[in-house]
Amino acid sequence: MRAGAVAAGTTLMMLLMSSPALALTRDDGDDPGPGLNVLETLGLYVATPIVLFLVIAGLVMVLDKSKKQA
């Protein structure tokens, strides 16, 4: 119980004392590209990992050389 309280207190103090990221301030040489639309975002962060998982799982199943248990 004491360890949990110390960990929670430490985390809370770190969050309260940390400075903001200042993400709205542009730095010299900062050149952001154009944003992604909804379809591109879903394709990049949802469809691509699913497809990669299916390809890797399929390759593992096809190239499995162990004997099948009957």
C-alpha cells in the first residue's frame, strides 16, 4: 500500500512540475508537411498493421515445418 502511494505521489508530482510541450510555437527550420485525411489515417494506422499481421501469420502457418498432430 505504501509503495503504491509513493509511486502515485511521485507520478503526480512529476506531472505537476513538468513544463508544457509548447507545441504551438514554431521552431526555426520547422517545415511540417500537409496533414492526412481520414481515409489516409485509417489506412496508415489501422489497415496497414492488420494486413502486416495477416501476412506474417500466413507466412508462419505456410512455412511451419513441424509435424501436424493427428
